[in-house]
Amino acid sequence: MGDLLLVRHGETEWSVSGQHTSWTDLPLTRHGEEQAKCLAPLLSDRTFALALTSPLGRAIRTAELAGITGAVPDPDLHEWDYGGYEGVTTVDIHRTRPDWYLWTDGVPPGPAGHPGESPEEISARADRVLKRVDSALVDGDVILVAHAHFLRVLTARRLGLTAADGRLFQLATGTVSRLSTEHDRPVIAEWNTRP
């Protein structure tokens, strides 16, 4: 049984400013590109039975710069659809909704094609990815290159927790995390690793 490696894409302008970024396809900053390149030594000694990325450019570019070859974009690895909160910071949201909490409240609908997602909806997406990952892990390691909130939900689900428990796993840009097993049960083996 292989390990599941999670890579959060490198820094973007909105990850620096704290703006919620799901479908807005921002490029990596120069620093974000450097973060991605620095991941290559952490991954170079591994081969992957399956390599998937979010379909968004910032994840695909991170995979390329980190030296991950053969990665296939998977729409289920897309970031949480922030709906009406796309491009808005939590500080700004709290001005009108002081008790709002993404992990339990979800988001309001946004423009056409971006209805937003509830914690239950993103949990279902993470579960679909994990089902696909499980079949590949029997052949070796699997790597996913995606986004903070989605990967946090996926981690929670992998550990048998609810989507809302993703709040427990802060995830920095340009990092590698590794989920493994101990006594045949899922565990976090590494988190937020940088060279």
C-alpha cells in the first residue's frame, strides 16, 4: 500500500491577500513559482501510480515546476466553490456576517455557474477522489496537486472525520503533506513540509 501525497499549489496574489479563490484562475506569483520548484527534491525519489491535479492553472503549473510528470487534471480536485464569496476575504465577510464560518456555514450562491458549495457537497467530492485514490494506492504512491480547503476536507475524510474537521489542518502554499497508514489505519505522516 502506497502513501497519498498532497501538494498545495504555490502562492498567488490572492493567497497572500487572503481572498477566497476557487474558479478565478490566478497565476502563481514569482515566489509561488519558486515554492513549486523547491518541492522537486522532496518528490524526486518517488514514482507515482497515479498523479492528479486540479484543472486550474495554478495547480497544473505547480505540478510542472515540481517535476511531477504525467499528472492528469481531475475536476473533482477543484477548490471549494466559494460562490458569492469569490475574491472576498474573511475579514470583509465578517463585517456583515460576524459569526460566519466556512466549515459549517458554506457560502451564498455566486454568479451563473458558481452556486457555491456546502460542506456536504465538498465532502462528497473528496470522497469520490478518495475512492479513485484507493484503487491506485495498491500499486504505489499517489500524488494530488490542488488547493488548501479542498485538500483539508480530503484529509479529514481520509481520517474518518467530517468535512468540517478540515478546519484542524492548516495548509500552507507550496507544501507537501503525506498521508500514510499505521496498523492499517490512515494517519498523517508529514504535514506542511518544505525543503
